[in-house]
Amino acid sequence: MKHIIIGGVAGGATAAARIRRLDESAEIILLEKGKHISYANCGLPYYIGGVIPNRTNLFLQTPVSFGKRYNVDVRVEHTAIGIDATEKAVTVRCPDGNEYVETYDKLLLSPGASPVKPALPGADLNGIFTLRDVADTDRIKTYVETCNVQQAVVIGGGFIGLEMAENLHHTGAKISIVEMANQVMSPFDFSMASHVHQHLERKGVHLYLEETVEGFERENGKINIYLKSGKIIPADLVILSIGVRPETSLARSAGLKIGETGGIWVDNFLQTSAKDIYAVGDAIEFPHPLTGKPYLNFLANPANRQGRLVADNMVKNNTETYEGAIGTGIAKVFDLTVATTGLPAKKLQQLGIPFQSSHTHSSSHAGYYPGSMPMSIKLTFDPESGKLYGAQGVGYHGVDKRIDQVALLIKLGGTVFDLAKIEHCYAPPYSSAKDPIAIAGYVASNIVTNRMPVVHWREIQTVNPNDITLLDVRERTELLNGFIRGSKNIPLDELRERLDEIPTDKPIYINCAVGLRGYLALKILTQHGFENVKNISGGYKTYRLATQPLNN
């Protein structure tokens, strides 16, 4: 059996190694247009910033070592330029420009994605870069080390953009981020992204939100970035991190089916519309497990899983089906860890899927043990069954393991009630007797069962203050750090004695620091005959973060 694999990073390299483990007699040819295979793509920003000091650490295998270990014919700087699906042949261009044809029994496409580079005036100026591969990394690293970069601007506030912002900050440059949307990190809801906004400001990063770049111009040794608003930002270096798109040019020219989101269409076996041609990674679209709608997923974990699974199907003739990815990602943003899985509220709203959400603020481990740090978790779920749709976490320690737990439950069809069933290993340095995930589950289950009706920060923003009673049950000293305008303060421990001060002819929205005392106050009021009482989800902490204006 002869296998040709186009693309030697992530899915392609994984598939080649798996095919060899399954079939020692197979002929495997790996074509890679670049000079490198099987490198740590996600580690590139950290090499630029000096966190990873040794460039060689980025390479898991060299073409020679990979070829030797797995008996694979690795051909770097060889570009596949055409596929004849009928004749089962690939046309390949060599480094010297010569071309040849290679036949196959099974073909795998793993071409990845290409960065979006807008057709803006001056976008090709020296000092403006995109980051996708090792060659891009080397160009940026050399520029930083030789051009005295004092001001760097990142266009785009996604995962890679924020990682680049942090790592350019490590080089000593002053950082600005320009983002077209009203928030960074689009997979997150605004209330959770607001944590990141405040943290970036504390680190001295200048945020330009809801700003569009119109062009670039070099003047007096600087690159001027012209914004639609009329602002001009000077920079020594610019990173374009606007996003990526599936690399489908080869598939299109071969007549393969392209899906509605622009990725290569594949079936449950990861086979394309042409028999014996498969595809994996950033280039494909696949139905999202929660919505059934075509979905693009530019993440390393699914690509590697697909590479392993597709190898089985190429060798064993379609025995393994792929379940799809729900979109589980994580990023380090200076001191913060931000992670997400599944569907955020804004996506559910866009799709017209009924949902409810919860905000909780816990500690990463027992508060009495040194080093405990805050952790915020947002869940989205079906308002009737409690089926989990998504989770977002922001904090300093332990965010990854909590979001990973929710991700597994989502893929298994779990509910918010299942969160409390997770048996966490517990000792004070690692967690609390009530783990943050358990607390999130308890709160969400109270919402589903209507034991705790909630109202969210956006609703507070839009409601007429005269139509409701805003009840703040924090201690008086806490109000010195801020409060919701128009709220009435009755500390929780005084509430039972002051019930006559609370109007009964209006809805009552209760506010505390993070939601716990608000829940206790709600139970007191409802059991004393008050009706239409709701707790503000996530308390004043969520409200303040989501509504506090940025300084820039």
C-alpha cells in the first residue's frame, strides 16, 4: 500500500507515524513545502519572546530523524501543485523548480491554514509580519534583535495576537493591540474577556477596541498605522494577527468538495468527496457536535487526534469515525490563564438556541493555604435539562484542569448536575473541599431548578432603575470599592430585621460581591413572602468588570 501525505506538521506527521505502526510494509511519502516538519507551532511566540531560548527545542523531529525512525520518505521543500483523483496521482514541484508525478493508493491532505493578510495600503512594508511557521518566526526574531523595536503593535486580539503581545513585551517593547470587535478573544463572552482587558491595562498594554486599520505608511523610521477613527499609531514593528483561513487551493483545483464555511468537506471517516483522498487539521470543516452545523477548528489537539484516526482508516479501510471537536482552547496572557470549551452565550444567541448561563468566582485552592488566587468560571447550558453547552475560565492557577473536565462532560452529553458528581482529588494546596467546578455546578443546577432565579449584568444595564429594587447585601465598607447606581444597601446579616424597608411592588434584584450572599438573601426574602426576586449572576464582581470603562 502506498500512502502520500501532503503537509508535515501536526496531523500529517501524526498520521505518517501511525500508519507505520499499523503497517510496517507500507510505502509512505511525506511532502512538506517548508523546510521543517513536526515542529511546535504553538511555541513560536515564546521563542520570539525569549521564554524558549533555544530554537532547536521547537523541533520535535527533523526530516532526517523522522524519516529514519518511521521509515518514511520525507521530502521537504517539495510542493504538491496538483491532484488527479481519477488517476490517483500527485504532481510535485521540487526545490529547483522541476516537476514530477507520484502515484498513490491513499492520499492525505494536511495543508493547514494560511494567515489572513488584508489588502491594505502599505501592508507589505518592511517591519510588518504575520506568524504561522518557522520561517515567519525567524524573520520576526531577526527583526526584533537588529532593529531596536521600542513600540510594537499587534493587529488582532485573538489567541496568537495576545501571545505575541506578551512575548514582544518580554523584549522590552511597549505594546498596543488593535481589535475590530469590542473585545479581545472572540471565543469568549464579553463578561469573561473583560477580565483580560483589565489585566492587559495593568500590564501597560494599550487597547484600541472597535478600531479598524485603514493602512500603513513608513515615516521618519516608524510605521504609521492609520485607523478609521482618525487615530494614528506609530510603531517599529507590526504583527498582523487578524486570523487564518483554511488552505484549500490544492483541494479546489482537484475538484474536491468545499463546505459552506470554506473548509474541505470530509465525512465521518475524514474522507473527502473523492474516494481514497482524506483530509485533516485546520483545512477541514466538520459538524460541531452540539449544533450539527459545519465548523472550522484551528486547534492543535483535534488535528493530532484526526491524524491518528485517519491513519487507521487509510490502512484498515474506514473503520473509525470521528466525533468532532467542540472548540477547547487555552492561552496564557501575561499572568492570567484563559480557557474555553464549547459554545459561549453569544454564539448560542446567534444560533437561536435557548440557553441560560451562570457566573461563579472561587479560589484556585483552599483560601487558608498560601497562594490561593481567584478563578472565574462561566457556564452555558440548556435552561430546562441543564445540558452543558460551554464553559469559560479565567484565573491564575488550575483553570486548565477545570475547563478540561467540563469539555469531557460536554462531549459525553453531560449536564450541570454532573459537575457536582466529579470526584476531585483534594488537599489544601490544590483545591477546596468544594471545588470551583462543583460550585459552578451547584449554582447552575439552582438556576435550572429555579431555586435561584438570576438576572445578568446586561439586563441591569438596560432596565429602568425606577422599575426595580436593587438590593445590595454587602457590608457597608465594601461599597467603598464601588456599587451599582441606585442600589439600596442592607447588609445580609441585618436583612431579617429590615424587611419592611424593601418594597413589595417591584422586582427585586439582589447584589453581593460574587453571588453567594445574594443567594442567601434571595432565600430569606422568598421565604418571607417576597415575589419576583432574582440574584445578579456573579455579583458585583461580574457587573463591575463588564461595565468598567477602559482607561485608553
